[in-house]
Amino acid sequence: MAGADADDALLVLTAVLLTPARFPSVLGDDYVAACAALALEPYEEGYGLVLGQDGDGARWTVVVEDVSLVAVAIAAWDCGMEYDLSPDDRSVVCALPGWPLALAVAAPGVPAPHDPETDGVGPAPLTPPDTGSWGPAQRRLGADEIAQRWALWREQIDDTEFARPGGEQPRGAGANDGPQDDGAVRAGGTEPAGAATDGQHPGVRRALSEALAYTKAPPPPGRIRSVFASADIRTLRVDGPGWSMVARTDDIALILLDEEPGEVLPVGRGPSLPGLLEALDALAPHPA
């Protein structure tokens, strides 16, 4: 596959999809924002992002229009199968220096990965976010980790924490009911992060209110994503300004906030959350 130069082949390391239903969260809260981060038009069909190195070892992200081919390659790799991803040069939209994601692999037989020499011409090299700090990108990456390892994170939440004294059931999670976020765990770790937050965290209430507003005025594509979990259960990823939500349609929700570095705030299921999650799932694309 041609890289940044027609005479220099790209040694493909991995690929990701950039579509309304599936895109690297590190790039933005929604598909439109993710495209804008790469100076791409947010076409409904989306793109494939092919990450690799040229013969000198330089990092390149090649944007291609052949979404189906990239999807097949990703599916094959996920199954442990070999697949030679070689998009036709005619499907290449552009080649961007750098990688937006951190990769732990490198192409054999070439120098170690490094940013290409651009002499100040063209866009600055793409770089993954600094994991030593906290901000929107890190918040979204934390939510991605929770979505991918739901069972691990879920087992840290004690359901009895949601119960109220005297046997009362916790309040629902709708904007009018108020959330029940009776504890927090540390994003990126496995230890409890401290005491309960009193169930009235303003950031959690804001996130739930904005998520509810999505059901009345649909947000930009990609703000709500839904993937298969098991049987009739879906995993939801919902994002908004300063917050990210991960939820299972049959369970609770976990929220991360820009103003709470590394904290994961649970929202009890109650009577309102099931309906909210069902409505959000109905708005999300469900690709075949």
C-alpha cells in the first residue's frame, strides 16, 4: 500500500474505523468532532484509518474510503486470523503524519517508530494523548476501557451501596429524579477511590440531564454508540461536553467527568434509568 510517498510502501500495523457508529473516542465526543480533528468531511459512509510505518520507520496514518475492507481486516484480526490489508491507492483520501493512538508494536526490519520529517509543511504529526494528565481525551479513553472490561469494573460496585436506610429503594437516574452515585472507583485502577459522593454530584446530574435531552433532540452522530454485549443486552457509550457514560441496558451506568480526574461515578438503576438507556439505545446506529 502506498504511504505518504507513491514510491514508499506503508508497512501496515493496525487499522481502526472512523464511522458514526465506531470511531476512536480519543479524537472527539462524536463522529463530527473526530473527523474535524483530522480535517476530514464527516461523510455518512465514514473512513478507515490505517496506521503503519514507511521504509524509514516514520509513523503515518492513511485515511481510506474503503470502509468495508478495513472492517473485514479488523474482524479477521480480532479472530486471530492473518489478513493482508492493502487498500487500493484509489481509495486513499490522504496520509497524515503520526498516529492518533499509542501502539505497542512496530514494523520489523525498519527503524523504530518516529514522526516523519515534514519541514513544517502540512499538518503537525498526530500524537496520542498524555496518559499522565486528565482531560477530555483521557476521560473518553477511560470510558472506552470500562466498556471493554465491563465485568471487571462492575464487580467493584457493591449493589448494597445503592440501598437507602430503612429498606428504601434508590432514586432513579432520570434528570428529575437525581442520580444515585454512591461511590467511586479510580479510572485505570482497580481500587476503590474513596467515600460516597452523597448522591448529588452536580456533574453527574448535568450528564444525566443532557443525556435525557438527547432523547428529545438527537445529538450529532456518534454521541450515542451501542454495541452487542450478550443476548438482548447492549453496551452504551454516550458522551457530552465534559462527561462520558458507559452503561449496560440491563444494568447500571458509570459516568466519568472532566472535573473529577480518574473518578468513576456509578448511577443506580432505579425506576428511571432503564427507560433512559432504552431511549438512548434506540437513537444509536446498529450496524449489521
